[in-house]
Amino acid sequence: MKKSGGAEKKKARRSSASVQNASRDPDSDITPRKQAAKKDVFQLFAEKVRDHKDLVSRWAVLQETRVEYFRGKDFVSFMKNHPELKEILEADRNLEAEDITDILLQKNLLVRCDRVVKTVRPGKKKLSTWPAHLEIFPEQVFSENDAFFAWTFVKRRPLWQTLLSFIWPVLTLAICLFPVYPHRCKLLILYCCAGVLLLILSLLLLRAAIFGAAWIILGKRVWFFPNILAEEATLRELFRFWPKKDEEERPKWTARLFYAIVAMLVILLLRHHAPNEAARARYQKRMSNIIDDVLEWSPSLALSGMMEKQTVFNATENNNKFSNESNATSQSETATSADETESSEESDQYEKDNI
């Protein structure tokens, strides 16, 4: 540890001396425009290196911000394999990788970071090669020994991302207008979405089955598409196929036997309580009715249906009024006939009394 600390101090002194020598040009009366151009040289170099595919980098969280970072030893090997990139630096093309990194740190194009978790977690043999959480290192000098460097400038947005930002609002509007699409378009969209959903679910079930079988039989943790459920990952890392190296301890045979028995019991239980053919047919009919209602909906049918409902409502209201009026008329006629009957009975009784 003392040797590495002494080596880092020597590198820091050498880098500071090189930076001072680079800043002390013989032509001391350089115009501000040339100084700005010289600063842009390191900015251009940083952008070129960051966009290069051979520099291995990852994404992590630094102070609640996602940053792209690389390791110091990877940068040294990268510069050895690609010395032509130093031509961008023009007058400073002869600088070493350590000196270039120190200048980038002073220009705030890079920031040295350190891992947040510095102890080995239980069940693992060593620290993670690429930590997911970083913090700023106190000494901003270059080092190859477990040192990480994060880019601080915003990466230029490629053309496809700019085009995609214009396509998203159009796609959102198209999704909202789905009910007014023709029937064939609705069927095409429905089958495409159902196919994509089936593919995702099948992929997740297949990778889980492979993991369970490998864990129980071989005692190894094998996750194909390891970043498919990651919250923070680039598009290339998201669809990475090969699993990561298993750095954890091998599980005990008792745990593997226990989970094998549990898996068998779950499979038998699901098979015993599986729905019969009649229940499956009822569920399928119910779902097909819901899908048919969505696919067969159209504005013209909806408006005609509303008009029919309004017509039926008006007709029903008129019928109710007519029935009420007829009931009232019949009641009045019944009352009138009753009065006439009573009056005729009274007249007959009066005649009888007179006789």
C-alpha cells in the first residue's frame, strides 16, 4: 500500500510538472482565440475517446445522477492500442496516458470516483468489477489501481435519438386514435402486441427455468439476458445474451434439494387445480367477447347507437304519457259511470216510494 501511494504521489508530481510545462509555452503572447482553440482540442479528444467502441465503460449512479465511467487500467491499455488518437492533441501529442488524464481532470472533463461499497458482501469472493454506485474521490489524480473515472460533459445526441424525440408525440397520438382505426388495422395491431407480449413472457419464463435447472442440478447461477430487467442499462447492455460470471459461493446441496422438492410440489399442485375444458371455454368466450367489443367499435356505430337509445327513450316516454292519459281517462269514465248508476238507482227508489 505504501508503494502504491508513493507511486501515485510521484505520478501526481510528474503530471503537475507536465501541465505547468505545457502551460508555459515559449510563445507567451498567445491570443485568447488560440487558447480557446487549444482547450477545444482536449474537448474534442474526450468526445472522440468516449465515442470509441474499444474503451470499455459502464453506467453507474453518482450522487443521484447516472454517469458513464471507465477504469484507469482500461484507459492506459486503450491508449497503447490506439496511439493515433493523440494526433488530435496536436502540440501535446507526446504526453503519456497518465498526463492526458490529469489534464482532463483539471479541465473538469473527467472526475475520479470510488466505489461506495468497499467491503466484500456476504456470499461473494471479491468486490464487484463494475460497481453500480460511485462517489467522488478526494484526490483528483490519475491511478490505475482500482480507480474509476466518469465523464462530466453531456454526450452529443445522435441523429436517431433526435428523430425519435419527434416520433414519440406522433406515436402517442396514434395510440389515442386506436378506436377509430379500420378493422384490419386493429387486428394487425392486436396480433403484433399480443405477439410481443407473448415473446417477452416466454423469454422470462425460459430464462427462469434455465436458471432453476442449472441452480438445482449444477449448483451454478446462469442468467441468460442478465440485464433484461435492469432499471439502469444502455440499449446494448439490455439485450446482452451471455450470462455474467458467477462470483458467489456455490449453494449447499441441502438447499438445492429443498427447492427441488418445492418446485415439484408446485408443479403437481398447479396440474391438479388446472381448469377443465368447460371453464377454459367459458373464459375464452368471455375474453373473445371483450376483444370483439373493442375491435368492432366505431364512431358511426356509437353515434347511431346513441341515437337509437335516444329514440327508444323518447318513444318510451311518449308511451308512458299516453298510458298515463288513458289511465286517467278510464278512471274518469269509471267514476262517471258509477255516478250515473247511483243516480239511476236513486230515481228508481224514489218512484217506488211514490207508488
